[in-house]
Amino acid sequence: MVGHNDSSVAEKKSSDPTNDIPNFNAENLQSNMKTIYYSRTFLSIIGGVIAGISGFTGLTGFILYFLVMAITSVGLIAKAGFSIHSYFDSWNRVVLDGFFSGLMSFVLFWTFAYDIVHIF
């Protein structure tokens, strides 16, 4: 993950207390968001395959999805060194963004793996 202080341009801070707002590099923030979306999509696919092979149906499969997404959020926070504001502008970026975007991949691979293992 790329922090907001990793830019190649040296930043000068003034002693003005109104200038204490953190500055984020847009490219670094965008790169971090891509990392979140890719990891959530990948883990939702893996979770879907696990749910399908395990034979989960109905609510238990969706509980597995929410569990996988919660573990992903904790893993991303740990990867950031529990210093979220160094890499993102808010906690919502890590915890909630992309939470439901991986649901389609999860359901697709869940039904696909379930059909291959348990029906055919």
C-alpha cells in the first residue's frame, strides 16, 4: 500500500494551525482503492468456490460471504499497520467500499461450484 507521504515532491508544512488537514496524493489513494477492490473480488471468488464445494445453501452461504468480507477488512487494516489515515481518507474506504461489489462474483462461483460438485 502506498502512503500519503510517499510522494516524490517534497511537501512544506507551514506553522499555520488551519493547515493541519492531511494531504493525500490522488494517485496513491486510487492505487490503494484498486488494491481493496481486487482483494475483495479475489476473496469473494475463493469464498464462493469454498461455499459451493462445502454444499452451503441459502443463508449459510451468505453468512460465509459476510464472514469472508469481514476477515478481508481486518486483513486490509492489518496490512495498513492499523494506521488507516496514512493510506485512506476514512475508515469507510477500508471497511465498506467494495463490500457488496464482490457479491455477484461470490454468487456466480458459489452456484457454479455447487452445481459441479453436488449436481453433476
